[in-house]
Amino acid sequence: MSKIRIYIEKEYISKSIIIKEKELLHKIKNVLRCKNNETIYIFDGCGKEYSAKLEYFKNNVLLSNIELTRSQEPP
């Protein structure tokens, strides 16, 4: 199975993120078909990638346990 990656601006990345944006919620749930408690990867466009645990609650998505997994210099 391929690794699921989503872009989130670096200023919004912390130990946990609540996603409320309808377009991104639709992409996570209906296009990428992410499952509850699945590990996904976040990238910030500046050479850093993070792993996160995805959880659905109400009409939002919580990304928790966010940890840096890769860092490289931007081109």
C-alpha cells in the first residue's frame, strides 16, 4: 500500500492538528479514503515530512502524535 501524504503549511504543524476545512476533509475521507487510526504523512513544502495518527470525530479530523520523520534542505 502506498504512503498517504498531505500538504499542510508549516505554521499550522504542531503536536496535533484539527482539520475543519471542507475541501481537505473531503479529500482525506472520500478521495484518499483514510481510515480511523491510520498513519498518514504530512509535508510542509520546506523539506520536512511528519507522521501523524488520523482520527475522525464529529465533522472534523484530528491529526495527533505528529513526529518529524524526514528533513532535507529545500532546493
